[in-house]
Amino acid sequence: MTGPLRFDPLYFGDKLLVINPAGVLGVVTLWSRPEYVRDRLQTAGVDLDPATSPVAVIGTLYGNGLREMLRNLLWNPQIQELWLCGRDLSGSRTELLNFFRYGLEPVTEAAIQYLSGDGGPRHPWRIIGTHRLIDGLVTPGHFVRPPRLVDLGSPEGEGALERVRAAWAAWRPPLLEGLSRPAAVPPLPQVQIEHFPSNPRAHQVVQDTPLEAWLELVHLLRRFGRRVTLAKGERLELQNVRVVVEKPHQAAPEQLHELNLDPARVEGYYRDFLRGELPPDASYTYGHRLRRYFGVDAPAALAARLQADPEDRKAYFTLWDNCRDLTGTESRPCLVSVYARKFEGRLTLTATFRTHNGLDAWLLNFYGLMRLQREVAERAGLPPGAITVFSHSLSLDPRQLDRALAVAAKRRWRLRLDPMGYFRITLDGEEILVEHRYGDATLATYRGKSAVSLQHQLARDLALSDINHAMYLGRQLARAELALKEGREFVQD
């Protein structure tokens, strides 16, 4: 049976397999190829003649594309039945079924918002019974007659043909009287991203210099920070962020000027960080806590321990006074502990901050830590090494996003060598040989006939740590696999 309306896709028209534009039945193949499903339908006896077939269109539905499919269906109300016949690798079958069966529920806390036609933000909606977020501008209520959904499962195997035959035998022409195209279909909204998805407690920065680390840190906050509401107002927050600066040193004044930082202020903070006097208008200073508050001069005590035993692991000092800071009402320090340790012949310093303003305080505090490290290193007779900073709560005031964007825009990508080594890839007979090397030494070897098998071996051993290195390695393994299959020579880039 055919209807008066002809199939007219608003989206993905070049990717859909149209059988009979006047048809009234659609086939959703999920992750299966439409051509394969078409052939299976034909084998099962379904009429696919473009002149007489009731099938209007056959198309995929991967993890994405649901919003576009719903709009195509709304614009083509003559599609009164949908057959779901395909392999489901992402849950898209359940999402489509549940959309029409159960509808949507609002999601008020999400990483994204949608901008409606009037420019105002709209929260996303979730298909009930799934994790799928959708814009909610098209709902089941928009369909005057929602299409009937027939779930036929996978198209593979003899059982699949029997299911198709049964569905074809049970199919009856729908009633199309009174159906017409809507005056308009809600357009796809513009997405406003609150934050990109990530594990907000697992971010790490490793850079050579303080400025490079700070630029990377502001970028992470701007991109991944989660919005929270504190007593002092809204913030974008990440938790337990770890920053390692391998070669701490003071930046040149012109570098600070380029980032709209006052060199005199930065230098003054560095110079005054360890002052032991407590100004009358302050409830604490880091210098006072480190020098006098607990009746011990921390830099001197830390250095003394390391002088007595260079491998000592008790050179640890806390600035947090539990009795006062946990229960009192006065201001309390953000820097709560420091740990000095000789490592690979140098004095490394690890500092922990309970809270940290990523835009306005992080770099200044790092300069203060360099001042502390250098005094301890000089007293202990050790050259300074890396500084690691843990921030339990790293935050950014969203009202300062314009400044954060200006800072993050100065961030430049550069190639970094993976500290875990490099890989030499060759073909050895009928296998790909991967040697994990560090300097002139081979640490491990891996063999396999495919890039996938080698990928899993390398991931199992945590053999690399840099994302750019991993992407490069993936490209080389794919080239090696192709060369192996075609019997060609392989030369690693």
C-alpha cells in the first residue's frame, strides 16, 4: 500500500536507502548495513519492488541520529510502522522503543544545555529507562499517530528470516485518513555546553614550567569544571587535581606581561611568601604558619631532617590547625601541607591545597612554593627538582570565564616525549613485532597479526602514558597490519 505523501527526509537524506518514496513502512537497521538488511528482507519474501513495496526507507540508527530520525518521522506521518531489524551495539533499539513507550523525563543537572528558538537555555531530557539525553523539542505528544514499532532483533541467522516472514504476514495497510505534514518541525537546537564529560577527580597536568602548567590547568577548568553552588556563589570545580612541574623556575617579566600578569606583584609574592610576621589585619599567612605559628621554623626543620638523612621520609609539615581551623570561624589556610623528599638526587616538593582558585591564586601560590623549595634545598645542600601540587578543590568563578578564555587561548600544544619510552614496529614473518624501548634497551616485545590484538596487549601492560603517543602508535599499527595483509614492506614513520 502507498499513501498520498511521499517520503521527504529532512536529515541524512544521502545516507538513507529509499525503496518506495510512497511507502508507509520504515526499517531501522541500527548498526547493521542497510543493504544487508534489504537483502535479508528480500530473502524472507518482503515486497521491495520500488513501484509496489510498502517499505519507504531503510536506514541505520547508531548511538547518534535519534534526534534527526524523530524529526524525519514527524515530517513524514505516513510512516505508520517501524521494523527494528539490526544488531544493537549502543542501546539505540531500547532508546527508540522507550521514547514512544514511556516518553521523556527532565534532567536539571547535566553537562549541556540547549538554546531554544528565542535564545534562552533549555535543560535536556532523558528517555525514561535509559541514559539517553535528548533536547526534548520533539516529544511523543507531537505525533498525532505514533508509529507502531515491531522489534525483529538481529537480521542474522535462520530465526531472523522466520521473524521477518511472520511480521510480513501480519502486516496490514494502515489508515492514513486525516494525516498531513505538520506546519513545521522543531529544528535541531544549538548545544550550549556547561562542561565536557570527564572524571572530575582524575585530571593531571605534567609540564616543564609553571606558566605551561598554569595555562593547561585553566584550560582543564574551563573545559571540564563542574558547576557547584558555594556560600560565596557559583564556581566551576574539579577535585583532586594533580599538577607536576618538572623544571620550576621564574618566568621572564615579558612572559608574565603577555598573560596580563603584573611581574612586580608576582615577584613580591615570591619574595614575601616566607615572612614569619603576622600582620594585624590578617588571621593567618602561609609564612606565619610555616615559621612561627606552631613554634617551629618549617624550612629549617625540613632541611635539618634531610641533612641528617638524605633519604628521610618524615620531612612533612602541616599548616592546618585542627582545633582552630576545623571548628573556628576565622579564615583558615588553603595550603595545608608540604612534603620535601630527595628523589633522583634532587629536592622535590609536594604541596596540598584544600581549596585553590585556579585563575587568580594558583600561579602565585606556585611561586611561593618555589621560594620554600629553594630555601630548604639550599639548607639541605640539594639542587631543587620537581614540584607537585595537589588541589582538593580547584575552582573558577564562572563570571571570570572571559578572563579564563583569554588565558587558555595562550596555551600552545607541543610534542612531548612519553616518559614511559618509545616503540619500534617491524614485520617478523607472519606477525607484527612491537619492541618497547627506553634509550638503547628493549623493555618488552609484543607480537600479533592485528593492530587490535597489539592494542590490547599494550593497554594491559600500561606501556604508554601520552595520548598523542597512543594515537601515533595506533596509526603505525594499522599501517603495519595493512602491509602484513598485502605482503608489502613496512617502514615506521
